[in-house]
Amino acid sequence: MRSLLIRLNNKIPLSIKNLVKASAYNGVATIVRMVLGLVSNKINSIYLGPSGYAILGQYINYNTILTTFGTGGINSGLIKYTAEYHNQLDKREKIINTSIFIVLICSAVVGLLNIIFCKFLSIYLLKSSQYWSIFVITGFMITLNSIGTVIAGLLNALKQITKLITTQIIVNFIGVLVTIPLVILYNVYGALLSLLVIAPVTVYVNYKFLMKSGFDFKKVRPLFHRESFFKLGKFSVMAFTTALMLPVSQIIIRNFIITNISQESAGYWQGVLKLSSIYMSVIISSLTLYYLPRLSEIKDPKELRSEIFSGYAVLLPLMIAISLSIFIFRDHIINILFTESFKPMRELFPFHLLGDLFKIASWLLAFLMVAKAKGKMYIITEVIFASSYLVFALLFIKKFGVIGITYAYSLNYFIYFLLFIIIFRNLIFKPKSPSIQDSLR
């Protein structure tokens, strides 16, 4: 029996073993994060209600945009080139120094603008001027957030996956301990504040684990290097596109639902998005932690194709199992994780889960654009599909009500998936191409 298991183990491709190993450890860690997130979610649903949930969703989308601009959008580029130059220390040092330089400049500018326009942002995004101080605090915290993102990116690029995941668990645990009393005491304001006060803890924990990896962060200096700047610039444009298109679309859609249906309906949709972000984190973090560095370092088209198909073999069945489980037990999930006031959100699950499935299927291919620095292709597809999602959503919400947003979501990602099959047809169907560049044409 033992010899049979050994033979079976030897027949499994190394790429699948590595992905399963990364996904397994990440999966255990994600379960811990999920439990912590679900506790936080339950507290939020009790004390905020659907309308407060909608406000929280608006700020989360805005904070995503702000964080990307605060880092100059260089995180994916930092991961790619730090991984790619693992044996070229001089080039790696220039990439890291230039990244820190970009982050410090961008976060200072973004933070200042955030403080200046705090009242406008509070009224436009959160429908009240009472939250202006949240945007002031955000402005002061953005530099810490951005530096924390860079340090996490370095842990990722250096393949310190266990350390990175451990830091995430620690930060999430502390985050829940902070969130519970703040939400109980200050409701919506407390929920918003809890997203900010964790920044110093994140930086400190990530820094400590980076030091344990053997990386000497004390040698890093914020210095400008022209060649590195332009290499990272490609990723900045891609990141800015992503940061603007989807979150801005969601902000517009949420405002449309609030104006044309109700703030509670926007809260139901936000509840589904929140739950989706929790279970999707298992898949997405595996892609980010394992796939981006791995795809960046592969030079052979056949090996690249094998890696992609290994991803589908492992991650799609996992996603299908998760989606079916959530669909079957959605009523119980709402009762446990939310409150009775969120009951109407059950109708939003079927097509949203289908959309998540198409999303993961397309992202397995879309990650190639980031890994291989296909900036133009990435930007075009992001702009087109964020715009089409917005158009579909507004049309379907007007025709079908709030459930129309899930129709738009699933349709948009189905088309997105089909497009990537066409774009990468040479890699998928013609693996004998002489080079990566020929395969990606």
C-alpha cells in the first residue's frame, strides 16, 4: 500500500504539488481568517444593519482606490521583479529602493489631498458630513498602509509564504479585537475607524517577519533609479486602472441602488459582496501568493501552459464545491452570519456565485498579463469589462430590481472568460510555440 502511494505521489506533477501545498497552508490560514472575519461580520450586521453596511461598503471601495494610489500601484511590479531578479541582487536592490521612493511620494500627495477634501468625500461617499474626521485620519494613515503593502509584497516575492500568511492571521486577529468594541460603542463610525487603526500593527508585524526571513530592510533607501521606475510604471498604470474601474463602478452602482431602490437594498448587495470576499479569499490569495511569482519566473511556454492547467485542476473544483455549499446552505448562512433584517439577500446568491466561478476561471488566465507585463492588454480589458459591468448593472437593476446586479455580474465575467480563452488560444491550444511572447500573442 505504501509503495502504491509513493508511485502515485511520484506521478503527480511538481507544479500541482506546489500549488496544493501553498493552497493547503493558505487554506488553513484562510479558515482562521474566515472565522475571524465572520465574527466581525456578525457584529457589523447587528450594530450597523443593511443601511450601515452600505456605508461601510462605500468606504471600503474608496479605501481600495486610495491604497493603490498611495503605493503608486507598484506592488505587482515589485513582486514580479523581486522574484525575477532573485539571483541579480543589484537589480533587485534598485527595484526595491525605487519602490520605496515612489511609495513615500505618492502616499504623501494622496494623504494631503484626502485631508483637504475630507468634507466633500464624507458627503459624496457616505451621505453625511459627520464622517469627515475619518477621511482626515485616513490621510494620515495612508503612508503607513502603503509601506505595509510594500513589506508584504517583499515577503511574497521572496517566497516567504508561511511568514506572510502568518502575519495576515495575526493582523486579522488583532483587527477583530479592535473592531468589536469600536462597533459596539460607535456603530458605523466605529466600523470605519476600525479599518484605520490597524495600519501601525500591520506595518510592525510585517516588518518583524521580513527581518526573520533574512532580508535586511535597514539597507533599503528611498532612491530613484530611472530604469526601475519605468519598469514599475507599467504596473502602476495597470494597478491604477484596476483601482479605479471596479471600485468606482461599485460606488456608482451602490449610489444608483440607494437612489432608485433603497439604502437597505444596497446593504443586501454589500452583504453578498462581503461574504463573497471571504470565501473567494481562499482562491485569490493562492493566486497572489503562489501564481504571480511562479508565472513571472517561467520562461518556457510548455511549462507555463502546464502551470495554468494545474491551476484549473486544483482551484476550479475547489471553487465549485464552495459555491454549491454556499448555495445549498444560504439560508443558514444568513441566519448565522447576519441578522433577520438581511433575509432578502438570499435571492442574490445564485447568479453571484455563478459569476464568482467565471471570475476565477478568467483570473487564472488574466494573471498572465500581470506576470508577463502585458500592460496594454491588461488596461484595455479592464476598462472594457468594468464599463460593460456598469452598463449591464444599471440596465438590469432598472429592469429587474436589485437582483439585476447579480445577472450583470455573472454575464460580464462569462464574457470576460471567453475573451481570455481567445486571447491566450496560442498558449492553450498551441503549446509548441518557440517563446513565451509568441504564445501570448
